[in-house]
Amino acid sequence: MKNIITAGVEEKTAAAWVRYWKWWQQERERQPTGAIDGRRSFTAGLLIRVLLDGDAAPAERCGDCLELPADCYCRLISR
């Protein structure tokens, strides 16, 4: 099996996909049925396949709340 690191996946692209995948899993818990962002399932195996296939990175998400920049208030909140 091909290794993601040796496949030449850029760290920034991999990080964007992992954040998207985490966001998708979070949304699945909130909404157990139906499609989320056009997908009915998004497994870890599919995430690996997406990375190995070289799919373009999704929109960048906040590393703390996993929201898109327009919906993120993390920089305004002091924790």
C-alpha cells in the first residue's frame, strides 16, 4: 500500500483534509441522517483515498472550532 508521506501529499493539503474530515464527523453527530456537504459517508479510508488521489484541498478551516473563517469567532474569544 502506498504511504501518504511517500505519495508526496503536502502537509498543508493533508491538514486541510483532516480538519474537513473532523468537521464532517462532528456534523454527522449533530445530524445522523442525510447528506452533509453532499456526502452520506466519509470514512477514514475515504480520507486516505482522497489524499492519495491528490484531490484539491478543501477550504481552510479553523484548527480549534473547525468552522470556515467566515463562521469562526475563535480569534475574538479570549480563552
